[in-house]
Amino acid sequence: MGTPQHTIGSGFGARSTADDVLRGIDLSGKLALVTGGYSGLGLAATRALARAGAHVVVPARRRAVAEQAVAGTDGTEVDELDLADQDGIRRFADRFLASGRRLDLILANAGIMACPETRVGPGWEAQFAVNHLGHYALVNHLWPALAPGARVVAVSSAGHQLSPVRWDDVHFTRGYDRWQAYGQAKTANALFATHLDALGRDAGIHAYSLHPGAILTPLQRHLSGPDMISKGWIDAHGTVIHPDFKTPEQGAATSIWAATSPLLAAHGGAYCEDCDLAAPTTSNEGWSGVRDYALDPDQAAHLWTLSAELTGVNAFGRTRV
């Protein structure tokens, strides 16, 4: 692991909200980009950042829906972006770079979970393509716009405990399992932050990953009611009954803490949960802790190389035009 994983006594916890962790922090003059910032915990993050004074760019696949969601939240703007479309990612980044603005924060929050087998682009498995490769390409395209001291925060999940990266078949061409594919994508999010932090450190740019907690949001769109009832998440009326579930505002807290806390300056590349660093775990039972393979620097470097080959984008080396 690149940084020791242990609690550092942040003063916050599982029930803290995004507004709680931003109390006393002035983000006036800061520019943030939040993917998926118009739904669920992404919308909660967008609103909290804007309330703290930041201007927030919300790239959206469903632009009209996003504009409606952030209407009334001062300091926000919406642009078109589909993380499954590599050409579209490049077009979005070109538009942003042409504006000449500098980014202080990228919150890589958007994602899909446990979807039916879906192929995008040149046949890529959709969860790996959207959750990881889309954000990988976006950050690399936008790298010239990142200001000194900027942070990149990748929303991973305790779901990373379901699977490491399947190096021999990352696109599940030999049998698809929706939960293993989700787990691999969330492991990839953490490995991405690990290597990006190592690459960006000399420029004063840090990256972090995190588990936001269990939150009932549109992320569960591919799960049926009986699925969630059987897991003990909701009752027959759709009401959350699991005691560990968070509200969207609580779910956004760890990503906002990772994006802004001065306590993390010496912990680049860390994996966070409940507004603190997560402890190592070897278990895949439960929602706490981080597996060593999700922070392994050799696997992180290997994933970066693979991602550069697949997307043709690498801000730190040769790219394909």
C-alpha cells in the first residue's frame, strides 16, 4: 500500500453529512467537476460544494434531467458527457480546456452497478468501461487543467471486496457475473487513484478513493424489489430497514471529506470510509475495510498501462491520436 491505512481521528463518522465536513471551509473561487452530480449522492455532493462557495460543473449523459435537478442551486453548470463514449469524453474535455479554466477538484462519482451483461465501445464490459475507463480517460484528458493542489476523488465501494481485477479476462468474455464485474470495476477505481496519486505527487496533485456507504439511490436501478428485500435492505413497501444505510447527504460526506480535508494532505492515495481512512481487511463479509489488492502499487501501475492501451489516452506518456 502506498499510504498506511489506519484511522486518523478525523472527528467525523458514518452519520456525518457533507455539510458537516464542510463546516468552516470556504470554497469560494474553487472549481469542481462532479460526474453523476445530478442524482443520488452525487447531487448531494454538488449541492454541498456549491453551498460552500465552489462553482460546480456537472457533466451529464441526460442533460435535461441534470439541468432540472440542479435548477435553483447557484454556482452550477451542466454539460454533455457520456462516460461510455470515449469520443464524447474527448469532446467534453476539449470544450473544457478551451475555456482556459483550472480545476481544483474532480469527483469521479458516476457509475453503474450490477447491470445485465452490456457491451460498449469496442466490446468492453460496461461496468469496467463506465466506472473505470470513462473516468480514467476523462481525468487524463483534463490533466492540463488541474490546478496545483487539486484533488481527484474516485468513488469506489466496499463492493471492491467482491473481485480483484481479472487480468486474464477484464471484459468477462468467458461468462458474465454482474456482481464480480461490479467488484472488479470498484477495485479499478481504487487502483486508479493509487497510481494517479503517485504520478501527480510532484505536481502537488493528490488522488483518493473511498467507500461512500450503503445508500438507496438510482444506482440500484438494476436490482429488483425482491432482490433488495432478500438482502434485508428494504421492506415490502420499499422503505429502507437496514440499520447501516445512510442518507444521500451522509453518503456524500466521505467524498467531500476526501476532496477537502487538510488532514489528508499526508495520505495521498488513501482509501477512505466514514470520513476517515479505512483499515485493511481480508474479509469479503460486510461493508468495512479495504483489501490489499485494491491498493497494490504494482497492480495499480499495470492497470494504468492497460487503460492507456485500451483508451489511447495517457497524460503521462505516449498517447494514440
